[in-house]
Amino acid sequence: MNSSRSKSLNNGIFGRYTGAAILAGLIAATYIIFKILRPETFGQPAQLLGYFQQCLIDSVGAVGLYFIIVMGLFDFSLGANCILCAIVGTVCMKDLGMGYAGFLITALLCGSLVGLINGIAYIKLHIPSMIVTTGLALIYESIGHYVSGDVQAFLTKEQTFFGHAPGNLIIACFAFLLSYTLLVYTKLGTYAYAIGSNETVAGNMGINVKKYKILTFVVTGFFNGLMGILAVSYGSSMASVTGMASMSRNFAPTMGCFFGLAFRRYGIPIPAIIVGEFLIQIIYNGFVTLGAPTAVQTVVTGVALLLVVALTMKPVKGEIVK
């Protein structure tokens, strides 16, 4: 009986409505708290629109990273890849005169190539993905520094079409639909879940585990390219970094993926990622309006989000959580 109830919760319309209601409640509760504390400086319509545009960037990266996370792997080179893609795309568009087509194509090719390198390195070196991608992130940072010539890559106002509506919405909607399609309607999504649940069983079923792990890294890299396009277009510039400074860009997409995992049981991982990223922006900007120090903002935001994910991932009685 418990098993049947769990299955209904996971796959039925009622389960999706329940998950959506929880997400809406989290957003409403967080907004109300900060609105009460700072009614004049927080949560104006224009500000909420700004929060949403910021969350789109991290959401695009997160829906790609989700393919890695569900397999029990990590990609700590996400931030370095995003920066590298943005720099490569900008240089090709401006310095090489390749226009928007070159900007998009080279950024996406760069992200996919980095993902391929990550996947092959992980498979061949036989060491944890977080260690492999952390080491490779240092290399990608150095490449970005070399490509940019230690000069900040920037776009003119006329070249930032993808930094605001409708350009950013076009990229984001494409990313969300592509991620959903790959997860629900292709072998890649099915096998990613299977490998994440039990890699040994998946291999015994005939799934080429190594092949699909590499493919998921490539997919993640492709979405990193989209993230880089949005990031440089939104800020109109992108500076190369070294010394693992790119790691700061990993936090929000990774936390968004945790929301996806938490609400996977309700059948809405992609919407949960998007709402989770929006919630992160609300919390972060809420603390900014309160004048909290950056260190306090980071700690409290991280703790709050972990508590939210822990509570939403509380198992249903009789359900086995893997």
C-alpha cells in the first residue's frame, strides 16, 4: 500500500500539484519575510524582474549539471567552463568578426569540448569526478586568461541581445525544453537515472556506463556554453580569473540541482531547479537589503537552502531513497 502511494506521488498529477504547491509556498514565505523586514527597499516589481533575470543564468547551468548530479557525480569546473565559453564566444564575435552566429556556435562548441575532456579524463584516470574537474578547472582558467590576453572581454550595448528579454528568455526556454526532452524522452535521461540508482545493476542490464557518463559530461558542457552566453550578455563583460576564483560560480547551479533532486519525487525536477534558483536570488538580495556582511549572507543562505532541501527530501514511509 505504501509502495503504491509512493508511486502515485512520484508519477501522478496529484504529486506534481503537491510539489508545485510546496515550491510556491517556499517562494511566498521567503518573500514575505524579507518584505516585512525591508518593505521599502526589497521586492519591488522591477527588483523581482531583476532577480528572475539573474536566476535564468544559473538555471540554465543547473539543468545541464543535473545530468551529472543524478549519476552521483560532480563537475567543479562549471564556473571555469562558463567563463571560458563566454570569453571564447566574445573574442570570436568581436575580434574575429564572426557575428552572433560565431558567438553562439563557438561558445557552445567550447563548452561541449570541455565537457568531453572532463568525461574522458574522469573515465581514464579512475579518480573521483570532483577531483578531476577541480584540477581541470585550473587549466580552463589559465586558457581563458590566455585567450582574453589578460584583458576583460566585453560586449557593446548592441551586442547584448541575450542579456535581456526576449533574448535571454529564448536561450533559457530552449535550455529548459532541451533538458526536459533529454531527461524524459531519450536513453540519455533514462540511463542517467539508472546509473545513478545502481551503477552495477545498470551495467548488468547492458548499459554502456562509461559511454553514457562521458555523454552526460558533454551535455553538461553544452549547457555551460549557454550559461556563458547569458552571463556575458547580462553583464556585458567577462574577466578571466585564476587561482580557482571561478569556483564561486558553482554554488548557485549546484544548489539548484539539489532542488531538482529533492522534487524529483514529485515529477518536476526541472521546474524545481528554476524555482530553486529564483529562491536563491530572493534570499541573497534579501540579505543585501538588510545590510548583512557577505560572509553572513553566504553562510545563512547555504544553511537555509540545505534545510529546505533536507525537509523536502524527507522520505515517504515505505519508500526506499537511493
